[in-house]
Amino acid sequence: MASSALVLLYTLCVLCYTYSLQTLAMASSQSCRGLHLQYYTHEIRGGPNNTILLAAGTNQGGSFSDGRWGSFFVFDNMIKAGLSADSKLLGKITGTTVLTVKAGGPVQFLAQHIFGEGSKYNGSSFTTIPGGIIPGGTGYFEGYSGYGQGVEQTVVPAEPRHVYLWDVCLSKY
Ligand SMILES: *[C@@H]1O[C@H](CO)[C@@H](O)[C@H](O)[C@H]1NC(C)=O
Ligand SMILES: *[C@@H]1O[C@H](CO)[C@@H](O)[C@H](O)[C@H]1NC(C)=O
């Protein structure tokens, strides 16, 4: 049963963050026939401006790398226009990551993508649930649903900053 649940999780997983949050195949941007968004999210994994916290569960209070099966992270990361630390701030992505798979692998990632002053979608937001599914949004995104995924970038500003390129496809339902 555990293994079939795993297979199902892998099969359903569009947002395939690995436990190390490293490898992910990028969905083809060309396949999006609706509203196509791309932006970068910046996560700071330590220091005074930390944006992710090992908040509960296994190794609670530890640093990012202390995450194990049962760890529950909360994050309040930045949405930016580019890879570099000084690129324009567009909003924030805030939510939870839970390490639910004992052997490592996909994580349960739930996030609200909230666009602010720097974005043309100022005041609007949408949510991604596990599987990368976007069930709906507010403001400009009202009436849209779709899917999205973030891929960690390998050429990025120095630690403790980690940057993901998000590729989002939304359609009116
Ligand atoms: C943390 O953020 C503050 C306020 O933006 C900034 O002045 C400071 O340089 C940052 N510290 C580090 C280590 O990035
Ligand atoms: C962004 O949205 C906020 C809240 O809806 C509003 O107060 C502000 O004036 C907007 N800013 C811009 C630049 O549109």
C-alpha cells in the first residue's frame, strides 16, 4: 500500500520538487495555450533574513538542511522579476512544505502566490496545491485555473539564497 501510494504520488506530481529540491523537468512553455506566467522566487535558507523556517515536526527549530520525514516548513519567499538578488520585487509566495515521503522524494507543497506593487497583477493572487494544481485565484486571476511548477536554478546568487524559476499556465474555466 505504501508503495502504491508512492507511485500514485509520483504519477500525479506535476510539481515534482525532490527532497533535495533540486531536479525537476521543465514543462514545455509552448504547450500553454492560456495565460502564461514566468517569474523567479527567492528563498533565503539562513541568516537574519531567513525566509523559510523548520516550524514543526521532526527536527523542529533546525535549519533547512535538518529537514527529515515529518518535518513541516513554512516559508515567506519573494517573487522577483529575475535571478539576481537586486532584481525587481513583484510579490511574495508564502505557504508550507511538508516532508511526507519517508524515503525522500516529492514533498507536499502548498503556496499562495501574491502579487504586489511591482507587478501588473498588483493585489491579485492564486494558490498552488500539491501536484502543482492551481484551483483558482483572486483579483485578476478570478475565474482562472491551471498548473504551475518551480525549478531550482543552478546559476544563482550566493548561499543562503536559492532561486526557482516558476512556469505557470492559467486558463479561464
Ligand atoms: C537583511 O535585510 C536588511 C534589510 O533589507 C539588509 O539591510 C541586510 O543587509 C540584510 N542582511 C543580509 C545578511 O542579507
Ligand atoms: C497596489 O494595490 C494596492 C492594494 O490594492 C493599492 O493600494 C496600490 O495603490 C496599488 N499600487 C499600484 C502601483 O497600483
